[in-house]
Amino acid sequence: MQYNKLLLTWLTAAIMSVFLSGCSSWVYRINVPQGNFLEQSDIDKLRVQMSREQVMYVLGTPVAKDAFDSSKWHYNYVFNIDRDSEVRKSLTVYFENDKLVSISGDFEKPADFDTPLDQ
């Protein structure tokens, strides 16, 4: 009788600790980067009048292409460091007649962006 009561107490404590551990805030989460990771050195390779294929070669496939406006490509990157902070970067690439005309976003425009590649 005494043995059964002690076993039941330990078993209840073990089950409760397993269930309550799922409610804690220190549960491990994997930090998964999402989107296109771009650095300023990648952006520095862009030049005005580059074709769409050349831009895709330099930056990779865009995360989003505007369904209603094919002249814009969006490159976004999100990395959750922990529950309270994250790193977000975005770049929008604008085309006119299938040639690169402008960029905007969280990166600096290259100094020689306005110089076409063929010059």
C-alpha cells in the first residue's frame, strides 16, 4: 500500500513536469533565415540598363514578383535572432522595357550604378 502511494506520487510529479515544461518560454527554437540573403557587395554589382537575366544572375530569384506590375521585383530577407529581435532587409528592383532603371530599399545605391556595363 505504501509502495503504491509513493509510486503514484512520483508518477504524478513526472507527468506534471512533462506537461508543464511545454508551457515554458525557454523551449528551444531554431533560427531559420527566410528570403534572399543579400549583402552590399551584391548590390554593388548592379548597373543601370542590366537585363532581367543579368539581375537574376547577380541577386538570385526574387522572393516576390508583383502580379499586376511586372516592372518590379522584391527581394526580402528576415532572420529571427530570438523572440524579441529580428533582422529585416528589403530591396526593390525596378525595370523599364526589361532593363534595370532603379533600386530602392535598405541598401545603398552603388556609386557607379548610373554607368551602364557596356561603358
